[in-house]
Amino acid sequence: MAIRKVLLVEDEPVLAENLRAYLETRRCEVRVAHDGASALALAASFGPDILVLDYCLPDMDAFQLLDTLHGRYHGERVLMTGHPSGAICDDAAHRGIVNILLKPFPLADLGRVVCKPQVARRVGGD
């Protein structure tokens, strides 16, 4: 039985597959979207407990996706980015995102924030 339903939104197929496979070893049920439009459809049909979002998507950024979901999704959110900035971190906090994974990050960091969401912290990368 899955401990969490995770919607993973990552446009890089190899990375998405690796993250999905890892989360499944942690007993998560994972659905993957490679763009914002697919994520919107999956969020409605899958009903995830948590969204794990790459900041840069081909058709919108993670914040545009969250703004579109506003009022329809109230679960947890994790942001992944390879190019953190103060503005991105501030915007993330404004949207209720407390966990930001800085690429590249160890898979264990993803497991900690997805499988133990009560621990809010900024982890990974340099």
C-alpha cells in the first residue's frame, strides 16, 4: 500500500524516471507529468497528496502551474530548481512552499521531504 500519492512534474525524462523509481521504492504511488498542462490534468484525476515541481517547465513555470491550481489543490508542495534566486525562494514561500530542493540533490533529500513532510527545510545542492 502506498504511503503517499505524489505528482512529480519534471520535463527531463531520465531525471523524472529516476525520481519516480526512487519514490516508488519508498512506497509512494507516483504519477509523472512532463509539462504544466499534463500536470493540471493529472492533478484533477489523480488527487495527489503532494506535488513535486520542477521550476522550469516547457509551457509554464511551477508558480504559474500553482496559480492555475489555486483553489483546486491544497496539499503539500516541493520545488526543485537548478537556478535558485532570492526571488524564486520568496515567491515559493508566498505560495506555501517550504521545501526547495536545489539540483543536483541526493535522492535521500527527496525521500526526506516527500515521506516526512512535517520536517520543513531547504536541502540539497550548493
